[in-house]
Amino acid sequence: MRRIAAWLPLYLFLALIALLLGSRPGLVRHAFRAAVERARGSALAPDARRAARPDSSEVALGRLLFFDPILSANKQRACASCHMPTRGLSDGRALALAVDRSNLPRNAPGLTNVSDQLAFFWDGRAISLEDQIDGPVHAKREMGGLKGREIEARLDSIAAYRALFREVYGERSPRYADAKRAIAAFERTLRSTHSTADRWWKGEIAEESVPAEARRGFDLFAGKAQCSRCHFLPLTTSVVPGAFAAQEFTVIGVPADPLGHALDPDPGRYAVTRDEADRHAFKAPSLRNIARSAPYMHNGVFQTLDQVVRFYNQGGGKGLGLDVPNQAPEVRPLHLTLAEERALVRFLEALSDDPATVEPPAHVPSGLPVGGRY
């Protein structure tokens, strides 16, 4: 009931028009554009009320800290080690790399439009970007497990950081809480708003300039393929539209290998809630810059968007013959043709900026390699 109540205020007319998809798919596009216009003026991004100006000194400090390996115990890993600008702010690996170069349990999610989320990590165990930063920083396998006071001592030993923290936060020595605040402020600026799809929806480019296959893919996304039932429009995240006040987690039956021989054993959201209904449930990520952040799923099991679309078309884990008793009812065989699968992938590709716009700093105050050594 929560989903229905939140969905109706913004998308009832879109859902009704979607019933006409087979005969007049253009109506869906026009209705969606109206929904985007209606959403303007209120915060599309759930975190928008806390967003600092992109050119603020706090964001500038956060950008330096994001790329500086000073926060890792061995001074060789930075936030940017797992969230690379050239990889859709992910790292291009199936599983993230640990500080000892072994594999971590999950894929490093992309950070594009991360401010559109209400919960962080694949299982949603953090409720703010500031809280999320604690995870990798304090985890021994991720960045070595430095404590806050150790980070403060490191930052306080660098004159440039002392000056920057004073400029942003007043006459006091660097504090770990302020470092988190600055990094989170920077991460909230990591937004994709100029993709082909965005410019089309906002009327900045003519519909005819968008490839016909991508336009058909959008009609499928909002209709037959049912993608928008988990990647809610216009954010393309699992934050429920309307009030944008709830984050959903869905069981889709992600396999442990691309051929679907077994269900991935990761308990997902269940590890947080201990609710059996949440076993194997995960957050649906933002689809912005999705073409740049392969591989996909919490375990990086799929290397391409074609594989992802085919997995959903088959009906998720159950469609592969896996035992997923609590799989979401909306994840079922879609009966898309090969041409429709291709069109859907073309639309997903159109959600990526041309090109990515995040630039690393030329150097960081610690003097260490920008972005870390590995």
C-alpha cells in the first residue's frame, strides 16, 4: 500500500496512458515529460535540501579528500580507488578490491546521482552519505580501519588541510566529522543531468534527434518491460516517487554465475532487518551513467546491459529455474523480442552523460598519488 499511495500523486496519469502503449506509445513520452515538469520546484533529489553549492569551499575540500589516499591506513587507497570518474564512479570490477588486493563481498556501486538515494550500500544499512563514509573508512579490509582520531591527527599534520578546514568550518583543527561532511557535500554534486534522455525530456533537444531505437526503449521501460516499477521515474532509483520518502528493496533472484546455476547466497537487506521477506533483497541503483559502470548487480555477475536485460526478460532468478520463494511478483517473464531487448539497452545507454564530467584534482594536500595507487 505504501508504494501505491506514494506513486499515485505523480504518476497516475502516466500509468493510465501506458495502457495505450501498444497503439500510441508517444503518449507515454508526453505524459512523462509532464511528470518531470510537475516535479520541478520540489526537490527531485531526496538529499537536495542539504546540497552545498557545487563551487563552495566545502565541496572543494570534499573533492580533495575524496581523491586523497590519506584516509587509508596504508596511504594507498582513496574513495576514488573504488569510485573512478572514468568508470561511472564505480571501479569496473565484479567485486570491489580490498586493501590486501583480495575481493570484497560486493560490487562497488556507482555514485552518479547518489544524492537521489535515501539509503546507502546495496543493503541500505546507512541512512545518509555521512554515515556511509564510515563503512569503508573504518573497515579493515576496505581502507585499513583507521579511527576518527587517527584521521584527525593525519589531517592536522598537513598545513594545507589545517587551513582548508579553518576556512570551511571555522577556527578549529580538522575533525573527522567535518571530513565526512565535506566528502558527502562533494558526492552530492556528482550528478548526471545532461544525458541524451534528460535533454530530450526537458525539451532541450528535438525528439527527432534522439535515435528511434532509444525512444522505443523508453516506451518499453515505462510499459511492457516494467523497469519503472523498481527504477521509479524520473529519478530511475528505488526511491518511491510522490513524497520521495521511502527506499524500496527488491528480490529479483540474482544468480551466483552468469549461467544461473545457483542463487547468489548474499542475504542482502535481510542482514539489516532480519525479516525473511528481505532475504536476497537489494536496492535498485540509479540508472544514470549506467552504461559506464559495468559490471552489474550487487555481485557484478553480468558484464553487459544486454545480459541484464535478458535476465529480466527471462523472469529473474525464477526464470532461470532457481528457487526464489520470495521473488517480487513484478519480476516475471516479459516476453520481449530481441529487437525490444536491443531498444531497451539503447535507452539505458541514453541515460549516460556525453561525456562524464567529474575531473580529479591535479594534486592533493598530502602529496600522495591522486586517487591512490590501486
